[in-house]
Amino acid sequence: MAGKADFVDRIAELTGFAKTHVAMTYDTLFELMGEALAEDDKVAVPNFGIFQVSTRPARVGRNPATGAEIQIAASKTVRFKPAKGLKDRL
């Protein structure tokens, strides 16, 4: 699994930029994406996919231990739809 350090190392290697600058850019990119999603905006990354906020409605569920009905509150989540280019690479 590739993590932040792996991406920062590889980008620094490919571009010749300092790892500190690459790490700062990486952090800023994801901070801006988070801010956009918090405002219910879509975040489109060309040739990769689209991130967007989706709302899950309130519903009735069951406690698996007791079988009792419980109320599950409405919530928001982030959905990802891959771009055709990404799907083709998989």
C-alpha cells in the first residue's frame, strides 16, 4: 500500500523538487480537497475520478445482539467515481 511518504519520495525523485516542498504541496492539495467536499462541492481529478458528497437517509436498523430495532441517523459520506482512464488501467 502506498502512503504519503511513498508518494512524496517518488514525486521528489521524478521532479527533482525537495521532499519538504513536495510534502507541503501534498498536504495542501488534500486540505483543499477536504475544504471543497465540506462545502458539498465536487472534486474532479482528470483521468483519475470524481469525489463528491453523498447523503444517506435516516433508516431503521437492528441491533445484531438483541434484535431490537434502532434508529440510524442520516449521514454524509464521500463517494468516488473512477474515470474511464483509471478503469481501463485496472
